[in-house]
Amino acid sequence: MFKLDFINNVHWLIFYSVIILSWFLLFILGANYQVTEKSIGILDSEFWASICRPNANLFDFPKFFLMWALMSLGMMLPTIIPTLRTYDDLIKGKIGNRAGFYKMVMGFCCVWIIFSSFASLLQMLLIYLNLINFDGILFNPIFSGIVLLLAGTYQFSSLKDACLSKCRSPITFFLEYGSQVHKYEFSLGLRIGAYCLGCCWLLMLLAFIGGTMNLFFMAVAMLLMTFEKLPDIGIYVTKPIAFSLIILSFIYFLSPLRMYV
């Protein structure tokens, strides 16, 4: 019986392993983890240190991309657990299959990998323009306030509501877009990822305020984005997040006035 349960849930074991591995690698990056001199290749401490503080040139794009990809996977994969559990129920009902589970996750990841590419280029541009430091934090509090204000007001937008309504009702994805067509799960994963991106892209860009390698910020942001997608409590989370971000934006706007007080 135990062996049968393990076989039936191995896809979840792999899914959670990817999340744990992403956070483990993020921990190594964030803490600038030091390993012994015997370590080689990808485990070499100089390799991880170079990713933590890459230069703003095209040769360092892979390092920026790796950092953002790990952030995106570690923070966003937990937010689709309700949707995947809905599909898991379909598997038990002989409607879906484990291969479809993996395809759906792959489609979702593709969206956030593309986002990671654009975020990496944006960070390189901001460093080139001397607007952020090598920790990924904006120098100017006014710019930080603008990003916070945009993120806060976006919480009230119709686009945000439309995307959230899809994410909070996972079964609608399968009722509207499910089919018997081969490989439909991958395209469904892309669609789910697109709605997720519509919900969370500005919240992800708040990393330029909290720090692109700030593990505390990542954990808080992941929890908030996960909570606001839950059907039972999500409606009670979105607006408080909005008001908090707007209030925080004015704190940043007023911070330059302190020197004159």
C-alpha cells in the first residue's frame, strides 16, 4: 500500500523537490555561501559570488538570468499548487495523467523563464544607468516610491482582478480550455502562467526595492502572492496589500525631505 501511494504521488515529490532545490540555491546565493577549496565547478564559491554581484555586460547575462530564474521558480511554483491539485483530482478520475501534470508545470515555468529574461535585461540596464546597486536595490527613494505606487494601484486594476479570478478558480481552466487534444496540458500551463504573470509581475519587480537576493523579501512576497490566489482568503488579502504598498510609497516619497527637517 505504501509503495502504491508513493508511486501515485511521485509527481508531487518531484514538484516539491524543484521548489526546495530552487530555494536551496537561492539560499546559497543570498548568503554568499562559502564552500571548501576542494569544491569544483558549479559548487565553487567564486562561481556563486560572481552570480551574487555580476557586472552589467552581456557576458554576465547568464548569471542575471540564473538568479531571476531561481527567484521566479522558487516564488511562483507554490502559487499554482491549488491548480495542480485540481488537475490531480482529474488524474484520479482517469481524465488526466502524470505526463500531463509535468507538461502543465513545464508550460507554467516557460512563462516565468521568459519573464526572467526580461527582468535580467532590465536589471542590467538599471545597473548600466547607475540607478541600482549590485544588490539590486534602487538608489533613489523617489524611484522606489514610484514602483511601490504602481504596484499598489495595479492591485485595484481590472486586469489584476481578471487574472486573479482565473487563478482563484482553477477548475475554470479545465472547463474552458481543457480538451482531448494531445499535449493540451502544455498550452494550458502556458495560459495559467500568463494569468499568473498578469497577477504578479509588478509584485516581482518589487525585488528592486527589497533586494534581488533578499531571502526575507522573497519569502514574504511568495506568501502574499500565494495567499491572494486562494479562493477563500484571497479577496481579503489583495486590497490590504494595495493599501500597504501605497502607504509605503509615500514614506519613500517623503524620505528625501528628512535632510531638510
